[in-house]
Amino acid sequence: MLFPEICVYGVNACQDTRRTRRHLDELNLAYTYVNLDKDEDADRKVREWNSGRRLTPTVVIAGSGRTRRLVEPEDWELDEALADQDAMPAA
């Protein structure tokens, strides 16, 4: 099975970004981290998605022919989206 691609757009100083990354690490899921302080194009993209606001983290999960985008998700919301995209590791 191919796992979906997970991308976390955030900033190092953001507590929610750190929590989301830590949660994905605890789940042993691979993901790409894009630091918005260092990537102007990604920063513009996140602002477009969020009505001009830089909301972090913004998490994109692409796979199974569909894409889910979550903004400032709680761990349980991220878990639901990952399960929906068949990305949760087996227990």
C-alpha cells in the first residue's frame, strides 16, 4: 500500500506546529515540513488557502485520489483525516 503524502506548513516558533510534528513523529509517519519563515512561495500558498491569514500549522494530506487540508488541527482531527486517507499505521 502506498501511503499518502503528508506536508506540514508551519513555523518553528509555533507551539501548534511543534505539537503536530511531534504527533506525526510519535505515529512514525513520514512527512515533509515546510518552514514558512524560509519559503515565501509556500507562505503565499498558505495565505491563499486561509483567506489571507497565515494559520499554522496547515497540514495537507494527499492520496487515494483526494486531498485533505487541515488548519490548526487538534491531534484527534489529524488522526481522523489520516484514517480517512488510509495513512494510520497498523496497531
